[in-house]
Amino acid sequence: MALGGVRMNKSDRFTGCMLGGATGDALGFLIEFDNLDTIRKKYGPYGLRTVLKLESNGRRGVISDDTQMALFTADGLLWANHDDLLPQEGMYRSYMRWYYTQTEHIVRPEQAKWIKTQAHEQYWHYDIMGDKDLFVRRSPGMTCLSVLSSGKICNEDTTLNNSKGCGTVMRVAPVGMFYAGDPEKAFYVGCQSASLTHGNPTGYLAAGTLSAAISLLLTDKDIEFVIPEMMHILQGYQKHEEVLTALRLAIDESATDRDPTKSLGRIGAGWVAEEALAAAVYCVLKTGKLKDAVIMACNHDGDSDSCGAVCGNLAGALYGIDEVPKNWISHLECLDLLKKMAHCLYAYNNDMA
């Protein structure tokens, strides 16, 4: 079982969390819709084990909507803080920016100004809408697109669907980074982020749980401390049962000698939020290195990129940037922006501390 609590520069954990998630996404994206037999036929008996650089994409690693939306989550939190907005309002504005990158459609006239460079970007010295790689469509989640196209700001009480898809958890690691050291607040805002697009409590509670876990891991906490603590916070919310059951199964499976592919089959394919979270937790507990955890999280019958992204977020926060293979990082789409966002979130959190 992997151990956490390793002392390192705090900024290394922030960068590890962001790039661990992005590389997990990039590794898994190319095999997202393949079952394990197909993956092994394409890439050998051990599956896909590295981030491929596609000739068709300028020999760069390809990220999906998972990493795109994680970047916009970070942008929304920085926006809210700078302009004195509620976190949910800042994230909504930024998700509408993401919606525009995928559709080039303005839903409400007053949102046109959100597409332009904002004061918080000038303050932090980045331009998220200026990164053309974010305008590429990489299998964007239909639930996210559908809700955002309505122009309505949803929350836990006002919903447009009953979805608990993994689109909730794959984008919320920046919430845990923004609120590093405050897992209760991270949990609450993580739920808010997810409920903007997904109405099922299991979906947004899974996102809150991941946010709390990231918040704790970034402060040098042992993984053995983090897991029961995040589960304790989870149990303070109504309708937590599905997430809690999935996490308990992941923990139990990690303690067995069962073949990981069979254990992941028992945990679930990861298309829904609690399964993606549980699969990621299982892979971190079952291995001792980020590389091994991410490869395990991606090579199965289910949602490879989202499981890989969530696992990479957790493992990156646990082990730091030095454990993310350099050849995975090199020539990755949006690499400069990913590093910049990790730095901004670290700088904000460090200033608050």
C-alpha cells in the first residue's frame, strides 16, 4: 500500500496534482472507448503505458475535456476571488467560457464580455481564451454542454437532470488546490462546482470528496489519514451512501491479492462519478508510484481518461511533480498554461496561509 506524508516543497505537490491529472487524462484519452482486450491487442499484453505523441497533433500529447475543464475550474476560482464573487458564480462564468471554446456560441448577450480577457487574468498574467488548444473538441461531455446551453445557473436545489456522470470529478482538483488545508471548504465548493451541471447528489458529493482529499494531500498528510478524513466529511452530507459504498469497496479490494483488472471490474467502469473516484483511490492504494497508479487506472474496460485524470490528481498531490514521468509531460498540450495555473493556485494558497 502506498504511503503519503513525504516532505517536499509544497509547490511541487501543486504542480504534481495539475500535471499528474493532465498526463493521466492524456494517457487514457486514446483508449477511452476501448475494452481491455482491444487495448492489449493494440499496445501489447501490458496495455498502453505511456503518453503517446500524435503525429496528427504535431507530435504532442493530447488532453481531453477533462483537463480543459479543470483549467477553467481554476480560472473560475481565481476570477471569483479577484472580483469578489461567490465561487460558484466565478466557476459558472468560466465554464461558459469553456462552452464557448467548444461551440463558439454565446448563450446570453451579457456573457459576451466574459470571453474577453478579464482583470483577474491580467493580475495573474495569463490569458486562458488565448490558448487555441482549448478550442479543440475532445469528446466533451454532453451533460455539461446541455446544461450550459440552457443559460441557467444550477445548484443542489435547482437542477436540470439527475446525472451523476464522472464529468463532476474529472474537473474539480483545482478546488482542492485553491482550498489546500481547508478540506471542509474544499468539499463544499467541490459540490458547488459539480452541481452547476450534474443534478444527482452522488455526482456532486463524489466531486466534493475528491476536492477534500486533494486539499488534505497538499498539506503533507498521510494517505491513511486522508481517506478516513474525507469519508468522515462525506458522511456529514445527506445522500452520501453511494459514494461511501464505492470508496469502501475500493479500500477493501486494495487489501486483497485479487488481480487489479478484476478488482477494477468489481469497482465499476468509471463512467459515473463514484466509480471513477473509487477506481482512482484503489489504484493509488494498490501501487507505490504515480506512474504505476495511472497506468492501472487507464488500462481497463471503462472510462480510461477520467479515471486516469482523477488518479493522476491524487497521486500527483501525494508524490509531487518529480514522480510524473518527464516523457509524459514533454510536448503536452497546454503545458505552459497547466504549469501557470498550478503556480497561481499555489501562490494564492500560500498568500492566504
